[in-house]
Amino acid sequence: MPDVTSQLRELFARLPQEIPVHVFVDRSRSPESARLADEFIAAVTAITPKITFHLHDGLDAAARRWNVDRTPTILFAPERYSIRYLGLPLGEESRTFIEAALLVGARADGLSQQSRTILQRIPGPKKVRVFVSITCPYCPGQALHAIRAAIAAPQRISAEIIDIQWNQDLAERYGAFSVPQTYADDAHIGMGAQAEELFFASLEAGEPQTIFIPENDAEEIRADLVIVGGGPAGLTAGIYAARSGLRAAIVERGPLGGQVAATPVVENYPGVSRIPGKNLVEIMVAHALEYVPLFPHEEVMAIEPGEEFTVRTSRRRFLCRAVLLATGARYRRLDVPGENRLAGRGVSYCSTCDGPLYQGKRAVVVGGGNTALTEALHLHHIGVDVTVIHRRETFRAQEHLTRALERENIPVRWNRVVSEILGDHTVTAVRLQDVHTGSTEDLATDAVFIAVGYDPETTLAQRLGLRLDANGFIAHDGSQRTSLPGVYVAGDVAGGFRQIVTATGAGAAAALTIAHDLMARH
Ligand code: NAP
């Protein structure tokens, strides 16, 4: 059997390109690192002449040209790529060096098609930093994701692999106390080693992603059931449909998870006593993915009934035997002056998303339901000075939340509505009107979180001519069948208690009804 050295020799011999590698050391200030670099270069040169080393002592003109400001630093083909290694790639990290050299020599990135598709969407420039150590066996894999990205998109992506032992100051600055840790333009995008596609999904999102949803470019997909909406109802229906033997697909126009994804914390989903909504969504999505393909960020434009249904989306068409509408609800607006103009400049509908911007500042939450109180408590807990504005003198929210609000001494302005949101560039105050006397006063604030309920998303249902109930929700027969055969409904768009647990229950019931009905058709 050939040994590792001769295998490497052969691999490098086959490469079409030379691999210029520049190594910067400082012999006078760090003779030990210079000696290690000499040994490293000698060892690699003994394996292959394809790597042409350029050894620089001190920060010379080349260092200035390529912005090298510390030693030891290694640059791979700097005329072509922006790939640098801060430290010396010894121990486990020798794998990073060898594989990076092979990729540079082949001018190939070795990425999967899925990763490449995501990378194409990422606007540049992005600087990816991966913190590693020479004793970490998982680090080379993560470092190579960054290096592959820099090879695939040299104009947009630069990769910097940072050995924490040689660069403790950088590790401290970034808080990278375990490796690998990955940052893009200083935003943390990965803790630990990630699968390649997850690395790219995280790079695109600018934050760590835990689930990768494969993309599908088929123009036409046949299924038994198309589920419109990827919240708790739709995801549960997908699981139940697949387990009943149906080929299902879930199409969601936004990110998966519906309202739960924006809920600060969920405390009433049985089996999980307290969990951020986003994490609960991740668990549900990962579970659903075991059974059913998901098509997020794809909007259903039209549903055409017929022998079979044609569901036209923004990307393709689905042909199916049944459709489940789990389209949820959209947050309600106040419709007062200033709301539109200052949206995103202090006016917000999501405390989980925007709350951290107002730490140490003032905010008001408008509403007296479960959402308003959950959001007020969340803002209070993250250090926002919050006041609740409610149009009556009792809350609609559950007792448990009302008591928590009292316990935390969160002030409430009762019997007041917001008649205007004030501010030139950003919110500075809200105008409150007393519902009994009509008198007004201005309350200074930096943010307005609006939580006055949700309206059902019935656009598709109305186009299909489905019967709605007196409150505008999609009517059904108690087993989730709508007024049009083959079309079913579940979740908040059907009204009812509008809890996560009732939505999942209705999703399961809908899938079981659909399986029953489709079987009966044969
Ligand atoms: P909601 O229960 O409909 O409450 C809306 C609140 O906004 C009410 O207090 C309402 O006042 C007020 N409001 C409505 N329009 C207003 C306006 N134009 N100006 C001022 N105030 C206005 O809505 P939600 O709190 O978003 O909850 C929606 C559904 O999700 C509910 O079924 C809720 O139970 C559920 N949910 C449950 C949880 C949980 O269980 N932990 C958490 C979040 C949501 P009035 O009271 O005077 O009508």
C-alpha cells in the first residue's frame, strides 16, 4: 500500500497550477516561530515542488501590499485569492494547509451545487474568519468551508483562518474561547463544526443556522397534498400526511414557523416548559423535514381546482389531489398617523426581532392580549423601560401573564388609545387619547411595539370562493373540510383559540381527514 507521502506527492503532481504561498515571519522578534516555519517549509517542499514558497522576514513591501500586519502569516496565491492563515498550520491544521493547497492548485472549490447556489445569492464583500487550534480535529473542516468560499467567489469572499494560540488577542477580541468559531464581517455565524450547506446558509443569514432545507428546482411537482403555510399547523399536517402514506409538500411564502418564530418565549406547549419561539420552530422544522419536503420563501399565487388541483407558486407548479390552507394570520395595524412613516424607525410588530435595539431605552407596547403582555414582559426582561397602553381597564390576556406584569411592576396606561405616533426621523413620542374624556397627552418613547391582534390570511380562500364564518375566518365542518371539496383548513386562519397546541392539533386532524377522504375516493 502506498504511504501518505507518496499519495500526496502524486496528488500534487497531477495539479495543473503552481501554488504560490507567501510566509511572513519575524526572525528577530520571534525566532522560534521562524524556525518552525523553516521546518514546515522544508517538510512540505520534500513532498512536492508544486508549492512555491516565498519566505518574508518582517513586514516588508509585500506585507504592506497585502495588508499583513502580524507574524506568522501565510497567504495562498494572493494575486488571485484572499486566503490567509494566521499562525502555523501544524498538528491537525496541517490538513487545512494541504487541502487548501490542493484546491488552489486545482483552481477548484469542490463545493456542492446547493452550497454554490446559496453562495451566488450572497452579496460581497464578506470577510469570513474561522478560529482554530492545532489540537482540534473538527477545525480543518470548518476552515475549509471558508477557503472553498474564497476560491469560488474570490471577488466577494475572503477567508482568514486564525490559530488561537498564536493570536490570543484576536481570540479575546472576538470571544472565541472554544474552536472552531466562525464570524462573517464580525457577526458570529457558527459555533463548532458545521455541515457545508449549513455553513453557507449561516453565511447568507448572518447568524448561525441549525437546519438546511435542500432547494428543489423542478418546474412541476406531483403530490397528493399541498400544504399552504409552514407554521405549526402546516408542519404538523406534513408529518401526519406523510405518516398516513401521502406524498405531501409544504409551501411557505416567508420563513418557516409563522407567528411562533417571532414569539419571545413559549411557556404553554406541553412537554417543553420554556423555550424561545425560534427554537421551538427549529425543532418542528427539523422534525417535519424527516417526512416532507419544505419550500420556504415560495409564494402560492393561485390554486386552480379541476380533476386535480394546480397550485401555482412563485417558482413552479404543483399538481395535487388535495390542498390544505394553513395560511395563519397577519398582525393587525393601528392605522394611525406616523405608523407607516416610522415603521422600522421605532415602530415595530416584533419584540423578539427589534427589542434588543432598545435596551436601556423607553418603549411602549400597545394591546391587552396575550401577545402584548408576552412582548412587554420580554422587553422588560432584556432591559427595556416598557409601558403598556391598553384601550380598556382589564386585560384580555391570560391571568398568568397579567399577574407576571403586576409582579414586575410594569406600568400600564389604561383606557388609552394611541392616536398618533410622533417623531421626525425616529419615534420620539406617542399621542395618547383617553377613551372616556377624549383628552390627549404625549408620552415620550423611543419605540412603539404594536400587538393588537391578528387578522386571518384569507386571500387565497376568498379567490377560491370558500365560505368564511361571521368573523372572517375560513369555515369548516368540524373535521377541517372547507366548503370546496378537496380543500381543507387548519390553524389560525380557521379561528378558534389560536394557540400553538390547537394549531398543531388541527393540522393533525386535517391530515387524517384528508388521508381518509383520498382513500375513500378510490
Ligand atoms: P388578541 O387576543 O386579539 O388581543 C388583541 C389586543 O389588542 C386586545 O387587548 C385588544 O383590545 C387590543 N386591540 C385591538 N385592536 C386595537 C386597536 N385598534 N387599538 C388598541 N388596542 C387594540 O390578539 P393577540 O394578543 O395577538 O393574540 C392572538 C391570539 O393568539 C389569541 O387567541 C391569543 O390567545 C393567542 N396567543 C396566545 C399566547 C399564549 O397562550 N401564551 C401568546 C400569544 C398569542 P380589547 O381587549 O379591548 O379587544
